[in-house]
Amino acid sequence: MENKKKKDYNSVFLPSTRDIDVVTLEELTWLLYGQPGVGKTTFAASMDKALFLCTMPGQKYIKAYKRPVTSWLMFKQYVDLLDSKTPEKYSTIVIDTVDQLYTLCKKYIYKKRNIEHVSDEEWGKGWEMVADEFRLWVLRLALLPYGTVFISHDKTIEKRGRITRTSKIVPSLQKQAQAIVNPICDVIAYCGFSEESADKHDSDRIIMFEPSETIEAKDWTGKLPHKCAFDYKEVEAYLLGHKTTKVKTTTMPGQGKKKKKKKK
């Protein structure tokens, strides 16, 4: 992290120029989601000087700065520490997984309010308290002078229309938490395997950045492709403008090939 970024973060002043701040992959706010074992943690660990705040096991063979987070209070303490010290040895903070972090937040509210479930509070007050607490601290983390990566798994939901039903792959993060995390992310990326190979080799792992009827995704940078190989250097090349966004079409889960209409 550059000293200028830390200085700007700790200073109050009115800007004199209009700037585009984010230029590197590590400075973005990400939501990476997909099935377990596809390589989301490995991808995040490829980011320079990543600090993992681990709410679940699974990082033993990843070379990175790592600390366990076993309670919501502990997470808050790490955010306070990063805020007060802003150590330059880290450039990206990785939450692995954000699903479990949200669960820790709920348990914190349960204990604080002496309840067994958020629905025990009247008029939806419990859900509101969880949302307010989660939003406050997640936003504090995202506003620190670091990039942020939220890691989640995937699930398939059914969207019903009047005539048809559509299956859509979305993050497994609970809906209330998604309403907080999704808007602050620069990139929401689905990480999975191509359906074109049953063996699922490394070369068949893909990452998708463009939203569709069947995939939840987002790219605020405007530089990332519809989809590409799930490889850190590959994604970085697109972000830095070293590669164009025209890529070969790959069949994704739930995206069948359209049949050509026969001429009468």
C-alpha cells in the first residue's frame, strides 16, 4: 500500500481533482462465490499481501497472512485494529467466508438480546438489529484503505414467471446479508466449471463477470470479460487492459445452446 493512500485515508480535505482511484485487482471490493473446492481461496491468496480473516477452516495450504475469527466481537476487534494502525504490510483483506461471518453476527445479537432467534423480537426488530450491526462493521471494513474480498458458496434458486421457470445460480449468503454486501462490491464473480468437460481439470475452471438470467454477477470496472479462465494472471491482464474482452463462448451451468429454427 502506498503511503499516499494511507495519508489520504487519515486526512480530512476537499479534493481539487476528479480521479479514478482503483486501478489494480487488489484495490477492488470483490464477492467471489462458487462451489467448494473450485479455487476461490487460492485466487484471493494470489493477491499481493492478502490478510485472511478466516471464519471457517480450509486455508492450511494457502501461503498468506491468516488469522482465525471465531466470534463477531473478534471480527470487530480486527476492524478496529486495522483502522487504528492501517499496517502497510497488507493490501487486501479477505473474509473467508462471509456466510459464516453473518452467522457470527446473528449469534452476537442473540446473546446480546437474550433471544434464541431474531424472530423472537417484535415487529421484525431482531432482523433490523442484525442488519444494522452487520452493515456498520462491514462498511467500516470496506472503507479502510485496503481491497476487500468476500468469499461465499453458491446455490441455485428458481425464479417463477407466469409461464416458465428459470434456475439461477446466486451466492449462498443469506438474502439480508446480500442486500448489504452486493451494493458495495465492485465485482461479483461466479467461479465454477465448464459443462463441456466431465473431468473438471484446472483448464476448465472459469470465472464469470457478466450478469444474466441464470448467473448473479457484476463488473463495475467495465474492463472484465463476460467469462474467462479462472486464473489470477488472466483476470489481471483484462483489468490492466492487456487483453480485450472478446472471449470464446463457454457453456455455463443452466445455459444450454439455443436451437436454430428450421426454415419452412
